[in-house]
Amino acid sequence: MEQFLEFVVRQLTDCSEESKVASSLRSATEHGYILNLPASEVGKVIGKQGHTIRAIRSLLAAASRRGATATLEIIERPEP
């Protein structure tokens, strides 16, 4: 799943090497993913009115095992 997220983010952003995806197992049925992006790239991943991030989250939910949930959080890093 991390590789999928990294692939999608690379396609959407200009600074793909600065984008980082981390995962955490919150419980047996909940996986959490954290997307760490530079401030200038966050809008590209969220999209107009949040359509892009909603689509990514929907794909995560569909790819999760039956009964499991997946969450995706975006952390905005300040520009150097």
C-alpha cells in the first residue's frame, strides 16, 4: 500500500523526492498512513475541493482487507 501511495504522490507533485509516506498499524483492523509533504505540494495532492484526496482515500479503503479500515493523514512541512 505504501508503494501505491508513493507512486500516486510522485505523479501528482513536482518534488517527489521530498515526499515521504509512513505507515503505522493502529490496531488489527486499522492501518494508518501519513503523507509528509512540503507546503507547496499539499494543494496538488488535495485537489480542488478535496476531490483528489477523497479519491485516494477511496482507493485505500477499497484495497483494505474486508472489515479493515485505512486512514490517510497529510502533514505539511514548512519550506526551507
